[in-house]
Amino acid sequence: MHKVSRGFIYFFGALGGILFGYDTGVISGAILFIQKQLHLNTWQQGWVVSGVLLGALFGAIIIGPLSDKLGRRKLVLAVSVIFFVGAIGCGLAPEFWTLILFRFVLGIAVGGASTLVPMYMSEVAPAEMRGTLSSLNQLMIMSGIFLAYVTNYAWSGMYHGWRIMLAAAAVPAAILFIGGLFLPESPRFLVRVGKIDEAREVLGQLRNADAVESELSDIEEKAKIKMGGWSDLFSKVARPALIIGVGLAIFQQVMGCNTVLYYAPTIFTDIGFGVSAALLAHIGIGIFNVIVTAVAVVIMDKVNRKTMLIVGALGMAASLFTLGIAMHYSHGSMSAAYTAAIALTIYIAFFSATWGPVMWVMIGEVFPLNIRGLGVGLSGTVNWTANMIVSLTFPTLLAALGTEVLFIGYGVLCVLAIWFVHSGVFETRGKTLEQIEGYLDDRAGVTTK
């Protein structure tokens, strides 16, 4: 096993988020040029954006459970290769169907990364820092989206600039593969497959010496439970975790977050900005997002997860209602247009600081060890399904209902999300993964000893 620093492990463990963010964010600017050069209608535009989401469904449901059998590290390497192939393929695609095919390939990697990163980070992080370290995933995602915005603007003046925008993701994919060669396997997976000495060695790299044996003992106790299947995932013990995983996954998407991220330049052009100004404004939003997400990383283990989710949904609802009203009056009114742009920025900031990181942190920590890959994989699949449905229908709904009605509708769903968090989510901050699993056992009246 390669001896590397904790910082190296945490950085490369979360680096898949960069590719997740870049490959989902880059299309927001590239689509402005793709639709003209490939002569796409609104349905085809929706599929170019959503092709990666369809692939992500398969990536999440296949790679998440597969990591329970093969390990987290091997699949990180596999995902980096898929990212590389998909990026090059998209950049070279000669027409619509080839582009869709390689967007689908990219999606497999994106879905895999969305399950592997939070799971790996939750399993290597100490309990008192798990929220902060796991939310590095969201910081990486937002950094990837920001890099996509910068790339979009930098190459917007070239006729085939969109090809460079899409192919550029091959660079971080190669970096992830090289770094992944030096990553240690998750200590919890190692215990699960009986490699106790290796697990002890990995924990020795990640923890103070006096904490290793105690944590290893707790992990071994939970690892005695045999590997679970679908019946275990839907059992009485795991049901509260499943409700959290699936519920948060759905609400994160139906509140409209990714439609705003994917279509922000289109929204800016609709309210009166030119293409160049829209892409430049997008970069400003990207910078703001990275800053806000960095703040969220700092406070993640100081504020309860439920509190962050409720405050975030309140802020998103208020921003969406303001955005909807401003969009109604934006035609011919620059003050209304600027109000809409500000509301859009505030909305994304609330998402980036709360629902963006907290959802992925929680699905990585609430499931028992014997079904963690399965549970995270299912939650990720549900998230990508909701993402695809919302993103695919957005252009059509936008044309049929108008931006004001659509965004007010998303705002109403934010209010419903507050009710769900209040009634269906239990707190996980400051607890070890084994304590969370013990809570589920106690709640179901089950003893594992």
C-alpha cells in the first residue's frame, strides 16, 4: 500500500466531483452553439443536456452496488477511464446521435462518481469531520461547474469551440486516474472482506494512533452482519435511511436546482442579456458558488444537517418566488431583469450551501455497512432519474408555461421539502457511521450482538 498524506487522500477521494460538476455544467454554455451548428429542436436540445443524466441512472445503480463487491478504489479508477473516453467522444462527435451516445457514456461515469465519492469520503473521514470532508465533494462539483463556465466563455468565439468545451474534461479524468493509483481502499470495505491488517494500516494513515483500535473494533462488529440485498434495503431497520436517501434525492431535483445550473445562460438571454454577457454573468455565478460552498464546507460540522436543509429550502423558495415575479415584468424592464439575475444568483447560493452538499453527505452516511453501496446506489439513481425528468421537461415546460409560472412552481416544492425534512429526516451530525447504524437498530428494536 502506498503511503500518502491525509490531504492527498481527501483531495483525490473527492476529485471525482470536479468531473461530475464539469460534465454536467459545461453543457449549459455549449448548448447555445450546439443547437445552431447541429440544427437541434427543443426536444433534441433537452436530450443533449439530459443524455448524461440517463447514463448517470445506470452508473449509479450499477457502480454503487458493485463497489460493495469490488471495492471503492478499483471503481474510482474505472470511472476515471470512462470519463476520459466519454469526453473525447463528445468532442469529436460528428452529429446528434453520436453526441448523445457519448453523453450517455459520460453519464455512466458521472453517476458512478456521484455514489462513489460520498461513500468513500464518509468511510475514510473521522466522525467529527465527516460532514466537512464529505462536503468537499460538493466543493469539487461547484469548482468543476465554475471551470466549465470559464471554458465556455474562453472558447465561445470559436466556431467549433463547443467541441473543446466538451473534450477538455479528459484532462481532469487523466489526473484522477493517476491519483487514484495511490489512493488506499476504504478501511470499512477492507474489514468487510477480511483484510483486517490492511484496514488497520489505512486507519493508521487517517487517524491518531490512539483511536485506531477502538474504531477498528466498532467496524468489525458491524462487518459481522452478512452482506445484504434488496430485501435488507427495504427492511424495517433500513427503512428510515431509505426514506432519507430517496426523499432527499427527489426533493433536491424537483426544487429546480439543476435546471437553473444547466440553463442559466438561456435564462439570461431570455431576460435581455446578449450571449457573451450571459456567459460572463455565468462565470460570476460560478465564482460566487465556489465561495458559498467553501463556507458550507467550513460550517458543515458546526450546524445540524436538518437545520441547513430547512434554512436552505426557505431561502430557495423565497428566491424562486422573487425570480418568478421579476421574470413576469422583465420584458422591457432592465431593473426587473437585474432583479431576476440577483434572485437567480441567491437561489443557487442557497442550494450550493445547503441542499447541494448536505444531500450527498447524508446518503453517504445513513445506510448500514452491509447495504451501503446498494442504498447509496439506489438513492443516486433516484436523484438522477428526477434530475433527468426535470431537465428533459424544462425546455418544453418553459415554452408552455413561461418562466414565471415554472419557477413559482419550483418554489412551492421547496416549501414541501421543508415539511419532509422536519418529519422524515433524523440528525446525523457528530455520530460515527457505526453509531448511526446502531440508532437504526435501536429504532427497529433489533440487536446485532
